[in-house]
Amino acid sequence: MGVPDILSSEYAHNPYPYYKHMRDDYPVLFHPATQSYIISRYADIEQALKNPIFSNRSYEWQVEPIHGRTIIQMEGREHATHRNLLNPTFRGRDLQQKFLPIIEKNARELIDAFKERGEVDLYSEFATRFSMNVIVDMLGLSRADQEYYRRWYDSIIALTTNVTQDAEVTAAAMRAKDEFQDHILPIIHERRTNPGDDLLSTLCQAQIDGVQMTDEEIRAFCSLLLDAGGLTTDKAISNLIKNLLEHPDQLEQVRQDRTLIDQAFAETLRYSPPVHIIIRMTTEDVEVSGTTIPANANVMCLIGAANRDDRKYKEPDTFSIFRDDLDVKRAYGGDANHLAFGIGRHFCVGSMLARAEVTIATNLLLDEMRDIAFKDGFTPQEEGIFLRACEKLEVRFMPFKVSGNATSRPQ
């Protein structure tokens, strides 16, 4: 196979054989085209995500130009203070009391539009719209501006995965940044004066060490949330449904016992995570698997490779919601034994929100769709290098309600 190239078309089509090749033969690989070191073994990446030698400084060029400075770049007390501000919304009281109804309402609205049709592209008609709608409603923004949010989101996502440094991609993203700033700042000013019960109002009234968040801090967080909140969940839902459809016996077990959705989602995060690469930057020379990575080097952590490492998991290329080497109880916290949400102090603050969205969406989809299968002639294909998912998921199904005649649902 030779030295793997993460920018090759063959790699983009199916990176998993390359992941094994790198884990076995090139656990630390310098990639000249991106001027980055690539690491692929679970133990090495777990250490990189925990060890402060592997810093978040890469976000200064990867994320800050488009979002501004956000929580993902913060360290120490500053990081802890901002994270504690967000925890009630994303992991605690507000998620349970205020935002679960928003999630369910959005899922039902989208499913109602196709539930009697018998076929649908679940990615374009449900997953992408669902995750974006939830974030828009949580922030208390207008659905009338949905088209703009989607365009800005697409431009920003393209920049964060722009490994070839395409100038047109960068220009489009910077236009999106300016347009979003012009759009959101007047709304922030209005919410400071007339707060509501939404997340944006909470941010506008919040204080950190006795000082209110600045307009720029709030704008940056909203920008990041529209980006990160959408890209993780829409791809996770698509990958989860694909995995279950490819394993109909497990799909049927989930249909009969909905508590298994948690296990199916955790295994999807391991087997086909939505984010395949996290970048860190070294602050000093550090040894990884016998190779010294110099200070100030970009390090690509291949999450997709680590989660298929046979040094960590038995039969890692097999999708099984019943595997005994993945702890579902820990799957959505900072001590998870998969790496899809990162690990340690920078574990994804939105993991419980993603879990809630996926659980509610999957439950409602199974409530309305029986005998679900891939549409005749359709073959699912994952796409992407940094972010990876089936961005088309054409399915057919038997509605539980056909021509006005209700069909009983499983209890």
C-alpha cells in the first residue's frame, strides 16, 4: 500500500484500510502536504488529548479566524469558568426542562412532512434540518432566517475542513463570518434589554467573575454553536441509521427495546464517528510511539483510526451494539472509552445534547417507520476526511398510517 496519503481519493473513499496500515506500520507519520504529524493509535491519541503538551493553539489558525476566540481555545480557570456557565444548558437542568421539548417538537415537525410518503432521504430531509433547527430554536433566533444560517454554516464547515487551503473556500467563509456578525449583533443588543427564556438571552445576562460577557464573546459562542452543534448531530444520526440498516437484526432489537438506542449511538460514535480528525499543536518536543515530534508542530489525531484500534477493541471493524469493551455508561462523559467527543478536560460540552437529540429522533423515526430499508438501487457511501458521514441516506419504509387507516405500533 505504501506510505498513506490522507489527501488521496482512495483514502477519502474508504480510509479504514489506511487507518490499520498507519496504526501497524506508520503510527507517527509526517505528512508533507499539510506539514503535520499524523498519529493513529488509540493510546497515543488518548495521551495527546489529555497531555497539555498537545495544546489547543492550533485553533488560533483553524477556528479563531472564523468564529473568534471561544471556549475550545481556553485553558485553566478561564476554561472551567466558561464551561460551568454552559453546563446547565448542555448537561443539566435547562437541557431537561427547557430544551428537550424543543428537540421533540423539531423532530416531530420534520417527520410529519414525510411519514406517510413511504420514502425519504433521511440526511437532507431530516438530519441536517433537525440539528440546525434545534440550535436556532435554543438560541431563540428566527426560523425565517434559516436559509441564511444554512448558507453560513456550509461556508464555515468548508473552511474548517479546508486542508488544501483553497482561497475561494476561505473567502466564502470570511464573507459568512461578516454577514453573521452583522446579523447577530443587533439581536444581542436587543436581548440585553429585553431578555427571553432562550439560550442567547441567558448568555446576554450571564456574568463571569462578576463581569458580563462581551458582545464579541457571545457572537463567537453563537457562531461556534451553529457550527459544532450542527455538524456533530446531523452526521451522527445519519451514521447511526445507516449502521442499523446494515445490521437489521440489531435494528429489530433496538425497535423492540428502545433503551438500546444508547448502546447503538455509543457504538456508532466508536465505529463511525462524525469527526475523524482533531488537530493539536505541541508546545515542546515529545516522544510518541518511538518518534520525537518537535515543538510547535501540528499533530493530526485520527479519531476514526483510534476507535478501530485492535489494541483497544475486539473485532474493531465489526459494528455491535452489544460489545463488552465499550462502556455505555461512560460514553457521554469525560472518561469515555471512545474518542469521538474527545476526552478529559476538553471533552465535548455538547455531548449530552447530542445524545438527547439522537435518542429522541431515533425513537420518533422508529415510531413512524416500519419495515425500513435502503431504497432499491441505493448504496450508502460515507464521505469526508475531517468530518465523515453518509450525506445521502435514501430509505423506503411502510408508514404506520396509510390512507387514513392506522396500523398498530409496537408498545
